[in-house]
Amino acid sequence: MASVVDTSVKHFGSFMGAAVPVINGVAGSVIAAIDAFAVNGFDLKSATSLVVSGGVATLAFTGSHSAKVDTVILVAGSSVAALNGEQKVTAVEAGVVRFATAAPDGAASGATTFKMAPLGFLKTFAGVNVATYKPSAPQASGFTLRVDDTLANYAQVRGYEQMTDVNTGIKQFPSTALVGAQNWGKSEVATAAARNWWAFGDARGFYLCIAPGNTYPLNSQCFYFGDLNAYKSGDAFACVLNAFNGTNPHLIASLVNGCVGATSRGVIAGGVARASTGVGGSQYNYAIGAAGFGSDQYSGASNYGLGNYPNQADNALMTHKLLSYQTVNSTWRGAYPGLLHTQQTGAGPAFLPGDIVDGSGALAGRRLLAVRVGPPGGSSYGVIFFDITGGWRD
């Protein structure tokens, strides 16, 4: 890693500008976005200069770019090796991005280029609006996500332990027999109009948050594919897929089951590949907030019922992890990486999508980005927070 700071966690989305892939009610749009943020990167541009002064590298270019503060770019072609590779952006100005470096002062030469750095997933098979993806990280479970993006309103998803082509796999999770359909909502209507979206991830998993509704265009439904931070050391099967187990996730007017922005004691949120013993097939997965809950609802919603935001005693935002629970043997399997819920009633309306919260206490030094979560067809909503600082894995 060339960067002097952790670049393992990356985030992307429609907020980044015109060069970002569009997710909409058109077949193939989700695959195009995953290709860009997980596999290839995007918005490749040539630098006009790259100069280091006092531990800060200033990369100049012509025009505009998708890079924002706290995002990660991939630099190549510089004559100074320490300036190549992934770099975390610390400042953005017109025609300039900056990042911290240990390189000595001076101007670099070479045909330098940069783009948004991808998560590091592999696209293993592809068909017409169908594709499969797996993490490349050696520590990862290495299981595969299959995305069927042939429909306008939602993408059909499923996990597999292995695949031999884009349509053939073994050890499906969650199995069709277990939960039925598994879908990620794209758009309330079949339209080329862009939808708001976010993605957060590392080389072992990612969250995709899409706001598919017309009336409530900021209400995202967020889903996850990848490895949990498992409680059992060496758990090779703690890979989870969250999705909606119905056929209209783009129209729901109440709780969107499977959304990681909701905590649920009675709603299946998808499945894990196998039990922690490694025996058998896929298992039910329930996503439950570590602080408990009054009923199945969104993090920080107006009726959450476990204290108000802000906390009267110390004016605090209180957050907690989201956990994976399996009904088989009543097992807490692990924690979702990088994601924080709040149990405080009314926190949702207090934050706009993209707001940054500087952590304190156990989260000191962490930067948390707010994402609104709620039903595409309903006015109620909550908020979740993603740690964009880096280092999601224990």
C-alpha cells in the first residue's frame, strides 16, 4: 500500500458527479455500477502535474473528477513509486486533488493517470445483463454473488459457494427453498431517470444502497453481500447475502425486509452460506441491532423507542453494531463490518444523506457517513452510519 493511511474501505455513489454510473429502471444498470465500483474503477483521467510539498501531494488535472474528500483514488504512471497506488483524498479544489504522502518534496514526472479505486472484486462470469462477482482478498471466503439484472425494477441476486459458468453454481445461499426470491430494488418505474445510490465496501464485502422511489427519492434500501466479522475464529462460511424476499422491493410502503438499515426479530434478512460448523447448507439470517429493539423498524426511526436523539444526559448520538443471528442453535454468528445503527428515536430526521459525524469515545478518530433508510413508498425513515475511515476487519 503506497498510501500513508488506510485505504481498505472505499465509498462511492451518485453524489460524485456526472462520471459516476447511473442506476435506474433500465436492465443492466446495477451490473454497470458494480463493475465500476467493485471491479474496474471509473473516471480515468490524466494528471497535468503531481507535486509534493510538506507531506502533501497535489495532483492537478483539467476539467472535473469524481474524487471527493475521504474517497480513494488509484494513481499510476508516476516516476515516484510512493505516489502510485491507492491514495485517500484529503482535499478537493477546482482542478486539484490532494493526499498525504511520505514521498520527498518535488515534482514527479511520467504519464500519470488516476481514477476512482475499485474494491478489488473479480467479475468471474458474464452474460446478457447477468454477471457473477467474488472477492479477490486472500482472507475472504471467496464465495460468489450472482446478479440477474434483466428486469427494470429490481435485480435478482443469489450467493453460491462455487460457480462454473454464469448460470451454474453449487451450494446456493440462501437457497430458493429457504427464502424464495432475493431481490435488490432499483426503480419504482421503468425509466432511464437516475436514482440516488451509495456503495460502501472493502475487498471482502460491500453494501449497496439504492433509493428507488419517486415520491421519497432519499429513502434508501441497503443490502450487503460478503463476509461478516465472524465470532468464531476461522469461520469459513460466514458469508451473508441480504436481499428482499419478495418481488416488489421498489414499492414497499413499510419495512423493507432484508434491508440492513432495519433491525428485525421476525423478518428474514437473507442467508449465510452454512452454519458455523460447516455442515449442511444455507441458513436463515436475521439482522438484529446490538442494542435491542422495540419492534421491527428502521435504525433511528421516529418510533424506535430506546431513548431520544440527542441523549439528554450528554447530548450524544449513540450507535451500535448490527449483528447476524441464526435461529439454528440460536447462534449469534458475527457483526456486519463498518455499519452502525442508532437506537435513538428521531435520529433519522436529524441527519441528511452524506452528513459526516466525527466519532468520539470508542469511535474516536473515526468518520461516519449518514445514509437515510426507509421504505420506497412510505414517509417514515431512519438513518444508518458507515465508517469511512478504514479498517473494518478485526
